[in-house]
Amino acid sequence: MKLVSESLEQLYDKGKLSVSPYLYEALLAEGIQFKNPKDAIKKAVRLLPNLAKNKRINLLTLLFLLNTGAVNVEGENRQAIENNKYIVNLAEKPRVSASEIEGVFDLMAPPIKAKPNILQMTSAVIDAVDSVRFSKNKLDQYNQYDEDILKAVKELRDSGENVNADLIKAIMLIETGMKPSKNSLGFEGFPQTKEKFIDGINKRYNTNFTMKDMYDPYESAKFIHYYLDALGKSKWVDSVADIAIAYNWGIGNLGKYKRGEKKLPDQSKTYVKLLKSLELHYPSV
């Protein structure tokens, strides 16, 4: 595992590539360690003859994603690539050359657009953040609403708001793991909030959020932004840690903690740790 992690660190440079560690990890799991896409293709040529057809298709699909710079493509888009006639025909050949693979990639459809530039939960991130809190089996769940979040962020920015998309997603991840529900204390939705807090935001920002909106990732992203904006205006909030405490424990309790009137509960300490850990993986920072 150490070798894999080191390989990922060497290969992934978010300043130069749009390919995620998730994709590199998937290729490494297929038995390919490589320095660049061309090197990966050469090594795949040696590996392909020993694989069953479905494994060949999977490997060729991963190589295509690597060459086009697509990130973490799953679901219907991933299936469309696997079903592509060029990929299927190539997988059926007993032996293929590097030039044949490259030629097939050139014949295929235009590159699939990379996922939006927003915090991505990957196996590597989960190892670094909290492998107990987050599960590697739920990567699709964690990243499924990125486009909804960024749609809300764009709308907010167009209206003049200063928005942090990564922080919004991080809050959603910590609160619900992207699976909104109502907890035993009555907090609901992606933001894990209550009617009184929704009413407060609506009054302050002239919005019209409802509890139903809290189960919609697009509307929830906008609500969380306004809620964070309101918290940020408090004299007690000076850092990400303060934001975490205020969101988890309440702005009043944050004030009492800073005045030395209350001790910080373990739950808030954990919240601060999680938010700070996720912050290290924000692509837009």
C-alpha cells in the first residue's frame, strides 16, 4: 500500500493534470504501474493477452479515460465507453500493439468532459481524512452531486456572492455523507438544519428556502452558503475551526467557548478535525 501511495503522489499533480488519484489507483489495481499515459499503454499491451474479455474492456476503458483527462467517470458515461464498438473490438483481438490502442482512442468520440473542479472523495483522500467516518465503497455516493453543487455556486457567484464550493461540499459530506435524512434530534436534509434556522436565513437574506429544499443538493448548497456567510459575520468567527464549531455546536456556544465559559465538546473537536483534513484536498485552494 505504501508503494501505491507513493506512486500516486508522484503521478498526480493537480496543477498540471485533470486526472484524479482515483483513476491512477484503478489502473494500479489492474496491475499497471506507469510514469505517463504512453508508458501505461505499453505496459497494457503486455498485460492484455492474459486477461478475460471483460477485464480487457475495463482496462482499455481506464486507459481511454487517462488519455482524455477524464476524471472519475462512472454510471452511464462509463458504461457508454465500455460499450463503445472500438473498445469492444480491440478487446476481442488476441494481441494488440500500442499504436493500435492509440489509433482506437483517436477514432472514439471526443473526450468526456472532466468532472467539475470540486473536492473529490477518493480512496486516497479517505485514507488521509478518516477511513472510519467515510467508506471507500461509497465513492460514487460522495461525489454524485458535484454538478448540482457547482450549478448553485455559479448562480450565487453570478449574483455577486463570494462562494466556496469545496467548503459547501465538505459540510454536506460531514453532516450526511451525501445521504440526507432526519436525525434523532430533528435536524434534517443535507445541511442537517431545522425550520427555525431556515426561517432565520430567509429573513436575513430575503430567500424562500423550505425544509423540502434541504433534501435537494442544489438548493441545499445555496442554503449552506448563506448559513456560512451569516456565521462568518459573527465577531467570534476568525477561522475554519471557528466555522466548524459554530456550524456543529451553534454560534452562541462558540462565543461561550471563546470567553472560557464552556469547554469544547468532543463532537465539535471531531468536526474541526474533519473539516481541516478535507480542506487539504480542496482543488480550488
